Amino acid sequence: MRLSRYFLPVLKETPSEAQIVSHRLMLRAGMIKQAAAGIYSWLPLGFKVLNRIEQIVHDEQIRAGHIPMLMPTIQSADLWRESGRYDDYGEEMLRIKDRHGRDMLFGPTNEELITDIFRAHVNSYKDLPLTLYHIQWKFRDEVRPRFGVMRGREFLMKDGYNFDIDKDAALHAYNRHLVSYLRSYERMGLQAIPMRADGGPIGGDYTHEFLVLAETGESEVFYDSEITDLKFGAREVDYDSVPACQAVLEEFTSRYARTDETHDEGVFTAQVPETRRRSARGIEVGQIFYFGTKYSDAMGATVVGPDGTRTPVHMGSHGIGVSRLLGAIIEANHDDRGIIWPEGVTPFHAAIVNLKQGDADADAACEGLYKALVARGLEPLYDDRPERAGAKFATMDLIGLPWRLTVGPRGLAKGVVELTSRRTGTSEELTPEAAIDRLAQIYAEHV
């Protein structure tokens, strides 16, 4: 993409309503525009990152054996009355009536709808285990929406639902989700900590939430300083293996913190040496639940078991805040100049900055780099505007592309271009061919 043809409405000043870093930088970088309180239009740059995050979530859910689908945003109130949650959910639910006077709602979650789909089409234990998921817009009428996409009223969420014949099988699905979530966050450049949590209005007494450490987090987090050593890296996990998934849960939770909501700091401090104990704030970016037969009992979701009798299925639900993740990634990856995107979610793989637009050699070199990057499957953003070099650098620092190729007459006279890391600020002079090879190698590691 050439920047002269792109829609990137960057702002020089920070809007007064932006209270946290991610909100300020998303507005300044031209990623979002507020449409109403807690509701945003996603402008091209923000939409590209949102799609990158969504694709990673899809990849890892499908890798784990989960099946994608799509459910509607508007739901019938009758299903929620059947489960007993319509009156219990509270004022966060946006209740509406259609033109025939029927009670409807803008879905905050989908347990009832997916249970209705299951009971209509699945009859035998032989069709289990089954996990269905979708990524869809939700609405919760927050009393005081704030912090941009971190606590908005409309948000994009992945929610998945498992159906199993008994508790042991459902807990394997729970552990399988935990593994897939940890892999997803790591691909996004995040260190997410799984912690025991409260079930809230969804229910269930077996649940973990995933927290990313950041100063703007809502919860206090007690954690082991060695958590940074826990990485998936290139290893594979057999999702069909109960011991393998259980081992990952134990590995990633045995030395981890507890949130202040569970009131068990004492247990944590008894398990972790004092020299490794830390306290910080955490942003919730996902949560998984096992709630047994809560919904299947209420809504008659049963299957014929091995003994020929009908039995309610055991269920769980598993959510990732896709749009919220974008804000969390910025909170964890920025400096005083702007965003620093991890390679896995960057909207463009590299910036090309032409220091002397209109110079025949510089223009030709930039065009050559652009075409070579595209040929290698990468997506560059070429700043071909007739702007000062300082203005171009400031724009690229603000929008946070991980790598920048700088092209100017002085370097071309030596046969080189400059490759700069946004994260470290280090630069090196390389031939155009070597710079392209380096970028292709970097991104091959983030597929």
C-alpha cells in the first residue's frame, strides 16, 4: 500500500477524552473513531490489526479441533427465559422489541443459542465430544464505558462452547482451550497469565481468566517473577491427549499468580520464594469456564448414553476479547513516540520511507523494494508523500510498524538501504536484496 493512497487520518494532538495509552494512541494513529459512547468505527489501520488478531484466534482454535460457525447478534428473549438468565443478567443486557412486540435482545453472550442448536441436532453420545465457536460482535450496556476499546459497549469476541458426555471429558475440553489460548496470546507477542477467577453471570465454579500485565489493568496480580521463562516456542501439543493438555495447565499455573478477587495471596506466598514474588496490575483478555449441566438441565440438552438412557451433556464456554486484545497489545507494547506492534499482529510488515521523493534513483529503489516485498508475500507501507523526512519518521513511529526501510541518495550511492527495528531503534545498512531476505526470514518465524 502507498501511503499517498491510503486513509490514515493521524492526529497531532491527543483528544481530551482519552485516558489511557491505548486509547490515546489508537485515536492519534487513525485506527478508530468514536461513533457513540463505548462504540467505535474501525478505520482501515485498526481494522487490519483486528483482522490479524482474529485470524490468529481462528488458526489456533482450528488447530485444537474446534469448529467455526456464526450465530446472530440479535437473540430471542424466550431462550434466555428458558435458561433463567433473562431477568438475572442485569441492565448490561440491551433489551429490545421487534415490530411485532416480541422481546428480543442484543446478545452479550451465546450459551442459550448454542444449547438450542445442539439440542435440535445432536442426539447420541457417539457425536461427542463437540466444540463449536464463532467470532462475533457483542453488546453489553456498560454503565460507564471508558478506556476506548478496553471497556466499550460493543466489542468483538470469540466465544466457544464444548459439549461432552461427562465431567472428565469436559475438563479435557477446558484444558484444551487453555492450551489454545496460551498459544494464541504468544503468537500475538503477549505473555498472558492464566489465573483462577469468578464465574460471574455465566456461572460455573471452575474457571480461569487470562491476564496481561499492564499498569492500566483492573485487577491486582500476584505473580512469580520467573513467569517470563514459560514459553510455548515451537513445541507442539497433542490436543487429543488428556495427560498432555493437563501437563500444560499444571506447568503454566503452578508458579503463577492469583488475582486479588480470589483472596488467596497467602497460598501464593507460601508456594513461591520471597525473592521471586511480584505484584502488578493485569488486563483481562480472555476467560474459560466449565459449568457442568447448568444449561443442559435447564434447556433439555441431552444425548442417549452408552447404556441407552438419556443424560444431560456437560458444557463449558470459552471467550477471547478480540477487539479488547488490540488495546491490551498496545498497553504492553509502546513508547513515548507511539505503538510498537509485535510482528504477529502488525498491520503492515514493513515501512518504506523515501527520503527524497521525486529523485529518480530513490523513487526507483523504493519501487523495487516494494515489489520485492510483495513478491515474498509481505505487505509493505510505502510512504511516498512529498513530506519532510522528520514528518515521515514521526508517522511511522506513531503507527508502530516493527521494521522500517529508509532509502536516500547517500545510502544508494553506497548500494545500501537502512533497516531499522522499531522496538530496539537499532539500524544496519544492507543491500536491498539482503534487507528483503532479512525481513522474509523474520516473518517466516511468525507464521
